[in-house]
Amino acid sequence: MTPPVVDEDLSARVLAVLREHLSPLSAALVLRRVKERASTSERLHERDLAAIAREIGPALSFYLPPDQRAPIMRAVLALAAGPRRSSIRVAIERERDVSTARLAARELATEHGAGTLVAQKIATIVSELARNIAGYAGHGAVELTVEAGPPRMMLIVAVDNGPGIADVDLILSGRYTSKTGLGKGLLGIRAMSSRFSVVSGGAGTRVEAAMPL
Amino acid sequence: MTDEETRIPIIKLWDCLLVPLQGDINDRQADMLTVDVLRRIQTQDARGMLLDVSGVWLMDSHLCAVLARLAAVAQLMGARTIISGMKPEIVLTLQAMGVGFERTETSLNLEDALQRLGISVVRHSDAGDDDVVAEALAALGVTNPERAHES
């Protein structure tokens, strides 16, 4: 199933990329030139990709020599082409995988247009879940999937085949202060998620959480 | 990486200890840090510890618990801990999760934390100028310039 076209105006994000390499004035002028020639409306959309590809080089050529244009062109085209992946899976075997997982989560969220705070929350949820797997189960995985909706959501699923969480209901009721801190993490995730579920038993644990992008 | 390479540095700052944290802290590093901090508090008679987290981009409930434990242990040795430099995204996320530092002080930045530990800045214009002033006052027989005009 192809995701519906997200009619996002890419102008702001293209401008941000340009401003990393050009003065504010030059960046604005490049963007304006690209928009005038590439877009049929006042905005830049993913469907304008072919035109953006045609216009970005010439627009930059007024300001930069060819070798300096290349990285900017690549970055702008990556933006216009849209996110290349809508789901990732990170295996959690040891502590350092927790780091990998949350960085990947932040990246995926950002690729799909999440603001810094939403990306931070998603990465934090992943960190909590991955740490629980590494600390208590030893072996599992975290999967992130972008749901097209609408509304667009980030779905986070953490699975392991560890010993399971005893007294899940008690922990989630908030009345029990777990000695291990596991409870705080799960309660925190639930507080931030619009959908949340935990299924845990002797065969392992599965936590699902979803948040709007 | 050896333990030495990943050991978190502790910097003496007058009678305080400055601990700059970067990235994430694994359990091994946390244990080593705790031992190092306790030893340094004792040998330097430190009365304050600044945990600076401005180099940390994500704090989850586990890291908060690690830092809170570190602060509790330092307090047992009479040292006050202030956590400084939490990024806005971290603060907002912890708040949304209902996770926080109930018993550990936090501050916006290092300057604020130092001030709260009783350390303030007096900026001198030039080392040479201070000497001139000191000599002149001594020659004039003024020991306390603040009170020179009191009768």
C-alpha cells in the first residue's frame, strides 16, 4: 500500500538546508528562484521533485562553485524525494544497542517531518524499551513503523522472549513503586502515547506504543 | 575500549567537583563514576558536585535514576549536587513522562549552579592594576576600602 501524498510545503525544510551552507539572503534567493521555476503553486511539494532536480543546480551556480554545490543538491533532493524508509528494526542484545536504537528512532522520526520535541519523545520511548530488553530480557528487538493514517503516527513495538514482567497490571496501575525502575519507564511511555499496550508472560513481553507525528 | 578510555572525567573547581557528562552512561561507567566521586569528595574535601548534562541529548528514567543515586551518595558524604544544562527537549519529555528529580537540585547552566554553591565571579581588569591599587591603598594606610569613609 503506497502512503498517501503528504501535501507538506517543503520550503521551510529546503531553506534550512540552504542556510547551513549559504548566508540567509543567498539561501532565500536560491529558494525563491527554485520555487519560481519548479513549482506550480506558492509551495514546494514532493511532486515537484523532477523540477526541483532540474532547477537546484542552476540556482546554486550563482553562489557556489560546482564542488560546493554537490552536497547541497544531494541534501535538497533527499528532502524532495521524501523519506526512503517507513520502518526500521533494531536488534537489542547488549547495552550499546540501546544507543543505536534511540539514534535510529530520532532519525526516522525527523525524516518523516517530526519536530524536535516529538522526535525526542519517540527516541526516549525507544530508549526506555530497549533498556528494559537489554537489562531484563537480554535479547529482543525494537521496531518502528510510520503509519500513514491520517493521522500520521509512529508505532513503536518492543518484543523480547525474556522471563516476562511480573504484576504488569499492578505496575501499570501506578500504585506500585517497582524496585527496579521498570514501572516508571512504562508509566512514562504510557503517559506520552496515544495508544499503549503491554502483553507479558513467561514466553516474553511485547510492548506497543503509538504517538502522532 | 578500556575502562581508562571511557572513564568519565571529574574536574576540581575550587571546593567543588565538575562532572561533564556526554552521550549516554552505561552501567559500568556509572559504577566507576560513583567510586571516583566518593574518593574525590573525601580527598579534596569537596562540598559541591556539578553534574553538567549539556552534552547529553537524551535522558530517560534509567539515566535519571543513575544521576539521582549518584547525588544521594554524594550527599551522604556531605556534598551538595546540582544538575545543570538540561536541554529544553529533555525537560519537556521528562515532564510529559512524569519522571523528574524530586530530591536533586537542577539549574539552567553552570554559572547558575556555581552561584548557588556560593561561588561568584569578580572580574579584575588586569593583574598589574590590582597590584597598583593594593600598593597605593597600603601606602595610604587603608586596610578596608569598603569602610574607608566611615568615621
